[in-house]
Amino acid sequence: MAEKVIRVDDIDGSEGADVAKRDFHVLDRTFTIDLSDDNFARLGEILAALQPFIDNAAEVKPAGKGRKSTRTAKIKGYTNGDVRTWALREGIEVSERGKISDEVYAAFIEAHPDAMPDA
């Protein structure tokens, strides 16, 4: 049994012997579409008109998702501000800003067992 494939132009819905699957390239990507000879010629004209704009434009890259920290958490459920406040109340020397020493974290966890990070 024979089958007949009828291609339909994806732009205007026309059928005809000249409708074929057409590949075209935009920004290093390949697309395919069923087009008649006339619509394929129109596509070529549109792409040619678009090319100077692409050539003179700067690509905008999507915003990054931020840095992912590879460090393990020192405490759970508390902020570094909480640690600093506690340390100052306890008379433990801690800087107002910057890195908190591992010893201060250890003392905080000893006083607050629920701050122990998951392993």
C-alpha cells in the first residue's frame, strides 16, 4: 500500500509541490521549517535584513545564580551575628567583622547543641 505525504507550509498553510522541509541558521543554531519556495525566499530576505543588527549587537548573558559555597556550614539555625553577640556576652574575644575562629564556633555549639550542623 502506498502512502502520500502532503507537506503544508508552516507560515501560510498552503500545499504544493514546492513545499519542503527547509533548514536555516540563526546565531549558531539550526532550525527547520516546512516552507514553499516563496516563503523560503522571504525568510532569506528577513535573515539578511536582520544580520547587520546581530553583527552590531552585544549578547546579553543571563545573570549568574551566584557562587555556590563548597564550605560546610559551621552552625545550624543561627547567624554569625548570633555567634558574635553570644561570644561578646560570654567575654570571648571575637572580631566585629570577618572570620570567626573555629574555637568560637566550637564554644557556641557546646553552649547551643542544637546549632550542631548536620554531618
